Amino acid sequence: MSLPRRTLAFCAAIDRLSGPPLSQKSLAQIRRTRRLQPPHTFPFSLLFGAVPRDVRWHDEQALTRSGSIRVRRYLPTTPYPPGPWGGSSRAQRPLVLYFHGGGWVQGGVSGFDSVCAQVASGVGAVVVSVDYRLAPEHPFPAAVEDAFDATSWAVARAESWQVDPARVAVMGDSAGANLAAVVSQLARDAGGPPIAAQVLAYPGLDGTLSSPSVVALADAPILTRRAIDDFVDRYYPTGDRRDPRFSPLHAPDLSRLPRTLVQTAEYDPLRDDGLRYARALSEAGVAVRYTEYRDVPHGFLSFPGAAACGDAPLREIVRELRDALR
């Protein structure tokens, strides 16, 4: 496994900080882990990414079928559109919904401020990060319902937010990429809200864990097969794991889905989920760009300073979204 020394050192530090396996943690320990978020200040920003100065954000409450959840809205302060847009004269910004990773059990909006703010700044979009409910307190389908409802809620505010409801993208990493893929399918089948593009970073898309990489890379750094099993057991403890709301790769129809960017990591048990989905989408007539980043493990968007790819994945995301939402 040809990982750079800085990546190996980072992975070892994460292992120490993570403590015992998820299966051995109490609910109180899981909740404490969720609150561990790196600060945005130097020198942490060198490792986890910086927050652009031209983006401000604030938290709001999105109404859902189960009540309300927190969302964080990132708004660029620079004039729109930013940079060369090929002569675009649009006045309204596009809208991007972001769903964070963490195996549907961990994570939160604060841990992805850098990613969301950089997308907002680079694309010139309003980005809404969704603090969906987490397992084991709220197992499937709570996260799916929150993700879809928050997307619908945000699009309904297009006029007051001065965003274009016809230029909406969904984006997520890991478990969040799973939710982004599911939201795209649900929106298509429900007749809206319209999704113009989806970005899936190292997604988990097959709950049956049938991809060859799940076996071949079972002991990979950052995410192991044991960890995947633990996450799935808490999020989806019962039911048919081929349910497309959990395993979008098993949806009977993958046509008429939005333009897609799939990014995977060479040393990630979920790598082949992304590859299989990209191929299946292409065969169904969907425009797809697939990129496998070499010499990196799962989660590379969150630690560009320790990954061989640096910020190249985020720059690719910005380019793709700018083109898809022009």
C-alpha cells in the first residue's frame, strides 16, 4: 500500500483518537465522538482545509415530516457570477445541498465547514449543509427522510434566497454521498424537486457489501470492513439491504438521473461501489465523470493536507459544478 508518510501518520493518529470500535462504544461515547471537530484556525487549516474569507454562514431550522432539523447555509459575499462563466448573464445563484459523511452515525455540519465554504466560494453557489438525524437513535429511514425533506424545503425558498430552483445540485461524501444518490432517485420518481447534478465522493451504494474492494481492502486505513459492518448494523439493523433507499446501486431504473461526478479512493473498501455505480449510470444513459484518486484512503476530502491528492478533488468538484450549473 503506497501511502505517503504524512498520510500514514495521519491515519495512525485518527486510529488513536477514535478509541474502541463502534460496536464497543456506548451511546454516550458515540455522542462525545460527534462533538470532536477540528478548529478552523491555523495550523489545523493546513491539514483539514481552510475556510474562505468571502463566505459567511448561519444556521437555520428546516421543516421536515418529523419536525425540524438544523441546516447551515453558506453564502458567498463576492459578486455573482465568479470568474469566467462563458458569458453567463444569470443573476441568481445555484443551490447545492450537502450531506456529510460519518456512516450515518457520526459527523456533523461543523466538520465540513471548509468543504462547503470552498464549494460556495468556488462555484458562487448557496450551499446548504444538512444536519440529518443520526443512528442508532434514529435508524433508517430517518436520514433519508431528512435529506429529501431538507432538499425540498431549501428549493422552496429559492425566491427569498435569490437562488435558481432549476440549478440545484446534491453532494455528499461517504454515507452522505449515499444520501445524495438516494435523494436524486427520490426526486426523479416524485417529480421534483429538480436536481441538475450530483457529486458523490467515495460513496457507499451497495448495502449488501458485494463489491470486490470490500474484501480486498478490508483492512484499509481510515475505513475497514469491520467499521462498515458496525455502521450498517446501527443505521440499517433490519430489512432488505437491496432497498434502493439504502442501496441506490440496486434501484431497478437508473435512467433520467442528473449529471454525475463520482470520486473514489484507491485504498478504500467502498471504491468499487463508486465504480460500479458510475458504469451503471453510464449504461443507463446518464452523463457521468468518474475519477479514482491514487495513493489515498477513504475520506480524502476531509484532510487534503495529509492526502497525496491534496485539494485536487475539491477543485474537480468546483469545476464540474460550475459547468453543470452554468
